[in-house]
Amino acid sequence: MSKLLMKGNDAIVRGAILAGCRIYFGYPITPASEIAESAARYMPRVGGTFLQAESEIASINMVYGAAGGGVRVMTASSGPGISLKQEGISYAAGSELPCVIVDIMRGGPGLGNIAPEQSDYNQVVKGGGHGNFKCPVLAPNSVQEMSDLTQLAFEIAEKYRTPVYVLADGYTGQMMEAVEFGEPFTNVPKQDWAVYGDAESKHNLISSIYLDPEELEEHNRKLQQKYENIKQNEVRVEEFMLDDAEYVVVGYGIVSRVLKTTVERLRSQGLKFGLLRPITLFPFPEKRIIELAKMAKKFLAVEMSNGQMVEDIRLAVNGSRPVEFYGRMGGVVPTAAELVERCQNLVKKEN
Amino acid sequence: MASKVLQKPASFYDTYERNPSTDKKMPHYCPGCGHGNVHKFIAEALDNYELADRTIFISPVGCSVFGYYYFDTGNIQAAHGRAPAVATGIKRAHPHSIVISYQGDGDLAAIGTAEILHAANRGENITVFFINNAIYGMTGGQMAPTTLETQKTTTTPTGRNARNEGYPVKVAELISQLEAPVYVERVALFDNKHRSRARMAVRKAIKNQADHLGFSLVEILSPCPSGWKMDPVDSLHWIKDVMMNQFPLGVYKDNTKEVEPYEAPKMQLSDEEIKQAIEIIPDTEKEFKKTEYAERYANPEIKVAGFGGQGVLLLGAALAQAGLLENYNVSWLPSYGPEMRGGTANCHVNVRNIPVGSPVVNDPTVLIALNRPSLEKFEPVVVKNGLIIYDTSLIDIEVQRDDVEVLAIPATEMADKLGNTRTANMIAMAAFAGYTGIFNRETLKETLKTAIKRKKLLAINEKAVDEGYEFGKSKRPS
Amino acid sequence: MQKKKLEKPFVKVVPELCKGCGICIEACPPEVLKFHDKFNTKGYHFAYYLGDDCRGCGVCFYACPEPEAIIVYKKGYEYEGEEVA
């Protein structure tokens, strides 16, 4: 047996270490705390650093400092903590620092609860902090992907010099599934922009300040070009039974798993449903949705939120097809049975 | 030999190319501003100790936000108040570097209070220069946390009133109360003697870091003639005559003679050692064959529930592990957080031939209830023709439904007879397998290697598996 | 070229880099620095050395907040070519 049974949160840390990450700064918060605990256990064993910071703000700023040093570094939290980290994430985006931020979403707003929601979509995918920036967002839906996409997150972060999110929910973090690991990557390249505390790198400056309006505009244009490149190159989706689909359901993370079961059941009833699961939320699979809109009659977005991703689908579809929404909030995970019913209604309305 | 010339230290850039001003030779500070003196002391110290190449200067938010215009070192600009956190990050990434966190009073003693306190408390091997000029200079003269009582600023137009704004924050005193810092001194820039003292303090604080001694902080009472609306020379007198009364000078802490230098050991691991260290090498290479069992038990969606402390989560995890070993698709989802600590626990386990959709078990095909509230709560949601297993030792009611299979087992009594009531969970787990036939007994025993952390409890849990499995099997419907 | 040794300490104020704060003037023990009647291109009355009696103590160098507005040459300073003064 080459697979191990472990929690999503544990798999993230193993994946990060395999990706060459040796520094973790974080603050405990349910349901993300196992990430910190796992990092506390394993980072020192591989010659790395785990540090429980005094606050979410401090932890993201520690990440900022280490990222400025050109090393692979990460932090993790849940919605309330991510809100606090937004300041530092904006600085990291402005200073073009690669780092990985994991958000194990819980119920909000405010203290909300610790059950799984997908209500951080807006603050994570749409920027959250101040300024004209976006961060690539990877949305795993299994424990295997918690590891795999964390590793990918480090690659994307470094390739584009940007913070990258891994966005999952409380259940994906807490649940155990089988996971298989690859070989460690230890050859983190030296970055020509980073500050290493040596003569070679001392001319480098990590900063997000551009006092002159035209210079700041130019910097922002450069950032927008980077986001454009990310859009061109980094879109990732999983498709299920879309080839002849008349109805397209769209969901990410844990919802996509329920939707897969839902589509299977609907297909057995002869209803031509298919699933589009965005794995990257930014970049969002707009092009694929535009293609699908040419053949599908209707779209249904399912989220554990008040309808945040659905806005991106509507933007892509641009009015050419109806886009409906079904959401659960407060930590309720929709069941396949209720989604089947919702989808059947979609067809009934059509007829 | 002492130098025969005193001139601009080499640790400053020759020209300040990052400064957008057309004048690349003149710093942006106002006439008479103390930042310039401290910059000069720092640059001179870096020259003397030959540290500039290794130095990373953290510029804060405030008048010294452009510190990176001047220091020919590595430079990082930080968010307001976060310089000690940023310094921590880069220092941990590159421990050989010399990290200087240079901060003003708003930055360090107001918005960044948590960051400085905790960086100091961790004894980060960094050097902090704290420029206390009792005012916000950059934003135009508002109250600082260190603004003196009765001092007028644009946000304390009638003078700082302790009843409204509290008292000046005394940073050197505060930081010196912590265990970890090795050197804390307050100095002032107002006459030759005190400037000399300040220069020495700056040197010492940098040297401490190079010597791996730990956290040093120098608070510098520094003139802000513009903010104070004073002539530069008068501002020096104000430090001496007014400011020093509320901020006494002196060495608040100096452990540098006593502490041992500390450098974190370096580690080089092979790929194989890394994999071992992070425990991703499975316990067994063995393949476990699936059993033949009645179709109605296939793809179980299991809910396990009981009191916290009964090993409910572990029971579920063992089932999932057994499923994994027999090459099923499995998932295990716990109740977590306050619910878990509130005294009840439950978990959801899927063991399926096809990939698991939702890991949430809303309508269990199998309920394993280890206490009465769990049976009462979840009995109604078990699917028709499902299976309920419950511990009769602790549950004094019976299953009401007649459309489900029931396996009543005195798991806790059986565990007690074995000598440890804590093994009741494994008895119930094995009873499920024995009753349904879904797992091999050997597979269950293999799962114990992962599930049971304390090796001395392995033998008794193996017995528990045997007992539970036999009990379940004996009740298996023919 | 043969090196020459400075026989008397000397202080040089660079007029264009002086912001005229006067702190060096206040600090100088032998009181050999003064504000100039002229002002520089920034509009500051810069400090200048009266030309005699500098002790090379360096006090003004550390009192001056500017990185390179003041240079102090001590007795015995070795130089080539043009006179330091």
C-alpha cells in the first residue's frame, strides 16, 4: 500500500515540505490549526522553521520578510485570520513576493462558526486587500489535492512572483483520505530579485512604494500584465460529462464532489447534466464557460455561500444563457439528494 | 588605528539613486532631524564591523520610510508597525544576515506594539533602533504614543491629556521587563556627550547581533524640529529640559556579558531522510485482499458517535484505515472544534467501491452508537434496512425502529473484562466487521499499528479486535 | 606622488549639502564654525569653518545629521595632490 490516510490539513504541510518550503509562520484557528500543528512537528525535523506568531498580522508579515529572502515560505488560516492578513498580502502582492497562503474556510460573517463555508471567495479571489492586485487561487477538493495543489502553489508563486492561495473548506481540511506523495524538491533556485544578506544581493530592494503617480501606474500595469499571463497559462479545471451536456453545474472544492454524485444520478435518469469544476478560481475558466454557453441551455452554480463565484460565471456567460444559483450557508453541505431535486427543477422550468 | 578622517561612511550609497528628487546627494530629512545622526551612527558601525554586505535594513512607515534610499545594504520596506515581524521573517530565512529594524514611535509604540513586544520576547537576534521624537512627523505632527503630557500636537491641540489619551508609552522600560532581550538602552541626541553615548549604544546593539547574543533595542530621544515647530538648536534643549524628564536615560538591561551566543544548527537531509522525517513512508507494503460479503453491506456510509474520550474518532479512523488497506475509496470526517470539546464526538466514514462524493454522512447506512444520546439522536436518520450497532453496557434503551438491523453488544463490559474499558471502541469496530464480514480480521489488526500510538497498548487492542470480531461474526445473519 | 601629512586638523563643510540647522555650530567646542552670510541653492545659510583652531575632535561630524555635509581631517591625515584646505 503506497497510500497514507491523513487529514487534508496534514497533507498540506507534507506537500509544502516536499515542495521545498522550510518556513512556516502562523497563528492557530479552527479549522486550520492542524496545519500549524503539523508544521510545528515536521518543519524542525527537516531543518526548517516553525514559528507561532503573536497574530495573523505578524505571521503574514513574517512571511513577507522571509519571502523577501527568496525562500519558500507559507502561512495558513481561516476566514477571520485571512481578513487580518489582507494588509500583508497586499504588501506582498505589491512587492511581488512569492508565498503560499492557505485558507481553510469556515462560517461567517464575524465569528460565525467553524463549520465549512465557501464565503471567503470574494476576499480571496477578488483581492481582499487594498490596491490593484489579484492572487492565483487553487481550490482542492480532496486530501490528495491538498498536497498536490500546495506544491503547485509554490511553483506558480515563484514563477510569477506572487502570493498564491490554496482555498479549501473546513471539511477538506479536517477529513482524512488516502494520499500518495512524490519525491522531495530541494533545489529551490536563487532569485535574482531577493535579499539574501550577501554582497551579491545587497543592491536588491523589497518594496511596494512608487511615489511618482506615473511610476506607480507603470508598476500596476506590469502587475496587470502578470495577471493576464496567469490567465493565459494557468487555468485549470476538472470536467465531468460535459461533452453533450445540456445543463452545466459549476462548483468548486467540496461542493464539486457532491455535484459529481449529483450528475451521475441525473444522468441515470437520462438528464444531460455535466459538471465544470474550477480548480483555479483566479484565473477563472472564463473561456471554457464561454464555449460551454454555446451548447448548454442553462448553468447552475452551487456554492456554500450567498453566491460569490456565480458572479464570475455570469460575467463569462455575459447574459447569453441563464445562470442560476443554489447556495447553502452556515456550514451546511448540500446533499446529493437536494441537488438532484434542484437540478430536476431546472429542467422542469425549462420545459 | 583610528581613522584620520571623519567622512561619510561607505555603508551609505554614494548617491541616493532611489530618491526621486533631482538632488541625489541630500537626504529627504528636515534640517536638524535626528534620523540623520542615527543613520550616520549605523552606517559607521556597519563600516567598522564590516557588516554592510550581510546587513538587511528594514525601513518602516514614518519619516524613515525611505531608509532604503541611503543604506548600501539589502533593503526591505515594511508595512506600518510590522518591521519586527518582517525582520523575524528574513532573519529566520537567513540567520547569517544582520537585520536592523529601524522604527519611529508611531510605528513601534502604537500600531506595531504587538510586533515589537513579541519579537523582543522571542529574543530574535535582531537589532531595533527606536526613534522617539514624541510626535508623528511624516503625517504632519499628530500625537504619538510617546507624546508628552500637556504636549500640543495637531491631534492634541490643547495638549495631551492623560485622562483622554493616556500617558506616554515608555518603550525601553517595557521591553527591559521581558526575559529575552539582552540589551536595552535609552539615549538622547542633544549634546556631544550624549550623542557619543548614543553612537556607542548603536554600535553595541549591532555588535550584539553579529555576536549572536540576541535581541537589542536602543531607544533614541531624537529631535523633530519641524514637528515640534522649533529651531533645530532649541529642539535639542527641549529634549534635555523637557523630554528627558519623562523619558529617563540609561541602560535598562544588559545581559550581554552573561548570555551564551546561540546559532541554530544547520541540517542537510537526503531525499530519503526527508520522507522519513515527515512520515510519508507507509507502515506496510502489504496488500490486503478484500473479503466477500453480503451485497447489502456494500459501500457503507458510517456514523460513529459517543462521548468524547470513548475513542469515537479513532474507531472511525481505524475503519477508514482498514478500508484503505483493502483498497477501497475511503473518507473520514470528524466533528471538530468546540463541538468536540463539548463532550460529544462523532465522525463520518465512507468505505466505497467508487470514489467518495461528499464525505458527509447525512443518512448513515451504519450507525455505531457508544452512548445513549448518540443512539437517540441518530437512530431516526439511519436509512431503511440500515444497521445500528450500539453498546448495551452504557445504553439502557433499545432501538425503536423495526426497519433496520440491530447488533447490540456489551462492548464496554467486554473491554472491562479484557482489562481496559478504553478498548470498547476497537471491540465495536471489530464487531461491525465481524457482523458484516466487510473486512478481514488481519486487516483490522494491521490498522492498530497506525491507530494505537502507545505500543504497550497494542496487544490488548489486538485482543479487543479478536473478541469484537468473534462476537459480531457469531451474530451474523445467515 | 609623495604623500603629505596634514599638520593641522581641518574641518570642511560642503555648502550645498548643509541644511543650516546650526547644530554643529552649537556643538563645536572651540567655536570655530559659523553660519555663512550667504545661502546655498536650497536657501540655507550654511555653516562654514572660520579657518583656524579646529582641534579635529570630530564632535561636529557626529552632531551633523547630514551624511556628508561635514568632513573632519585630523592631524596626520595623509593626502596626495591638492591641499585639503
